[in-house]
Amino acid sequence: MVPKRWARRAVTRNAIKRQIYNVSERFCDRLPVAAHVVRLRATFDRQQFISATSEPLKLAVRQELEQLFERATRSEVRP
């Protein structure tokens, strides 16, 4: 979920969703078959990320998602 209050522009929300789909596909074999919810909980500052499809924004989103999915796969391994 990418709420409008954290990512005002639709192009930014859509770019973030595409990143979620791409990263989650790489982790799908390590996660249990279930519905997983990824929710944006903080804003991506428009002063820092001027363009909605900029490489710095894509990199920041990808890194955060990879950390999130790594943590999720580690917690699934524990009995």
C-alpha cells in the first residue's frame, strides 16, 4: 500500500509499487505462499527526490525493500 499522504504524486506511487513487485518476485521462493502486505509508512521527501522516477529514489526504495524482505525471510526460517 502506498498512501497518498506519503507519496503525493501518482507517478511516485506507481514507481514504488513497481519496485515492490520486482523485489518481491526475487524473494518469492524464500517466502511462504501467502498474501504479503508492504505498506509505505513514511514519506519520500520531494526535496531530496525531485523526480518521481529518479535513480536515487529507485535505489532508496529498492534498498529498503531488500532489507525488509531479507528480514521477513529470516523470521520465517525460525521454528
